[in-house]
Amino acid sequence: MKIKLLMAGLLGLVSATTFAQKGELSTAKSEYDNYEGLRNSKATLAVAVKSLATAKTSIDKASANEKTAALPQTFALKGAIYSSLAVQDTVSATSLPLFTTAEESLKKAKELDTKGENKQLISNAYLNMAQYQLTKGVAEYSAGKYDLAYQSFDYYRTVLPEDTNAIYYTGLAAANSKNYPAAITNYNKLVTTKYSKNASVYMDLSSLYLASKDTTGALKAVSDGIVKYPSNSDLRKREIEISLQTGKEKEVAQKIQTALAADPKNKTLYYYAGLTYSQTAEAIIKEQAKAKDAAAKNTLQQQKVDNYTKAADMYKKALEIDPNYFEANLNLGYVILNPAIDSYNAANKLPANKQKEYDAAIAKANAQFDLAKPYLLKAVELNPKSPDALTNLRTYYLGKKDNVNADATKKKIDALNAQ
């Protein structure tokens, strides 16, 4: 009889001990829940922090006891509590060990929680982990440690793979650390989302391809961007630039002409058509500088003039729709001005005994300068603080030998540059 009583006493002791340890697990859970409920209010933050500290004490005891140490809930709670502590700790030397413990615990919790009983707790804990890495990444990025920032942001992204900020930050840090493949991967993912700044992401994506010497990818990226954002001027300009670099100016010109056929009242499309021709002319200027044969130079000169003429026609069509279109006035003035500069420079290279030819060339230059004048003045009127507009106008005055107005315009340019 005494043996039975003794056995009953021992069983009671074992049950009490097990209950005590499960009580620690229960306390950890209730205190952590209390922390979660109070942490978002300044008025209750101090109480929340105290609850989190109590939760840590209890989960440490539960983790140390053989009866509860291997339970999925123990690992899940430890991951949640330690990840919260890591987020609260602003000192990296002490917060990193907390993060590491949380990560190890959550990994084990996912392995053991085959029934998914702690799925939500584990998921919430990983949000803490993501927040920790986001904060860490921002600090690293601000310090110029882009490779480390990329790793931190990428962790954040793996937890929240559809979060547009996570994708963008990861791509941005990768780009700055010159990890172009990772940057391209993330930006390509980003443009499939509803991210509010995707127009600029397409621009960045084209730049990344160019940095990787992949002009095909760059042109595709910017062309895809134009499909989604047809009125974006930066994307249009980039498409023209890349097309010129890759010898595909005819293709981009055809694309714009096709768009114009469908939308003949679109002033912006006429502007881009003009920009295509004028940039083609600018590219020819570089070829002229390299050419050594006189016949080749003359051929290139004619090609340049032809493209400037086509550009002028397109800019004029844009101005027929909107006479106050600043960019069209600015560029039209320039493309008319350029042949005048050529004539002016050619005249000044003539020998002294060619007075008749000189007079004829100067007269031709003056007539061409005067054709540009209305558009040059209009551009300055529309945007008096544009250095480009003022520079073009000053060139006109110099060509006309109007030094008074040329000097006055230069003072305006200098004043803008001093600001």
C-alpha cells in the first residue's frame, strides 16, 4: 500500500513538473500575444516591451526543458520572440545574435510543424525577419555598402517576393554594386507588377543592359516600356539613342511614322520623328570628323543637311498643332541654325582673294540665320531660364555679328549657371 502511495506521489510530481514547463510555454505565448497587441501604440509600448522580455524568459526555460524543447510550438515561439527582440534592438552587435537565433528556430519550426498548427506564428515571425533585414539594408545602402545592402534586401525580398519595394530595393542595391545580372532579374520582375514608378524602371533596365553591353536587351526593355507608357519622353529619347547606336534609326523612324498614321494629331510623335532625324544628323557629324576623303565628306554633308531638313519638317508639324510647344521650338531653331553655322564657318575659311565668294556665303548664312530667329526667340519666351534656348539665341546673335545682344544673352546664361 505504501508502494502504491509512493508511486502515486511520484506520478504527481512528474505531472506537476511537466505542467510547469508547459506553463512556461503558455506564458511565453500569452506574453508574446500581449506584446503584439500593445507594441503599435506609444502609450502602451513600455508595457509591450516588458511583456516581450517576460516572453523571452519563459521561452528560454521551455527551450531548455527536455519535455518541451523539441515541440514545434517552442521553436515557432522562440523564432517569433527573438525576431521581435532583434527588430527592437538598434545595436547591430547585440541584435545580430538575436536574429541568428530566430532564424535557426524558425527553420526548425518549419521542419517540425508538419500539421501547420503554427503556420501563422511562423509567417508573422518571418515578417519581423524581413523588417530587420530591410532596416539593416537601408543603413548599409546609406553607408555605400551596396553589396551588403543587396544581400539584406534580397533576404527581405525572399520573405515578401511580391512586395514591389522589396524587389526595387534589391534591384537598386544590385545595380549600385555592379551586380548587373541580379539587378536585371529584379527589374524585369518589377515591371510585371503594378509598381507606380515602372516607367523609370524601364529606363534603368535599359541602362543596366547597356552596362552589360547588351544593346539588344536594352532596346527591347525601352521598347516594352514605350508600349506601356507611349507618352514618356525619356523612354522615347532612349529608344532613339539606342537605335542610332545599333544602326536601327530607320526602324525607329518607321515605328514613329506608323504611330503617326494611327494618330496624326499627336504633336509628341511629330516631335520624336524630328528628334530621330536630328540625332541621325548629329551622328553623321561624328562620321564627318573621321572621314579623310573630300568626296566622302561632301556625301556625309549632304546626308546631314537632308536629315536636318526632315527634322525641321517634323518639328514644324508639331508646332502646327501646338505653337507653344517649347521642345519643338527649341529643336527647330537649332536644326535651322546648324546649316547657317556651316555656311558661316565655310565663308571664314575662304582666302582673302575670294571676296565675292565670301560675300555670297555670308549672305546665305545670314538668310539661314534669319529663318531660325523666330523659333529661337519663341523658345526663350516660353522658357527664359533654359540654358539651351539662350545658348542657341546667342549663337544666332554671334552669327549676325550682333555683339550687344550676344553679350547681353551671355550674361543671362552666366546668371543661370551661377544659381
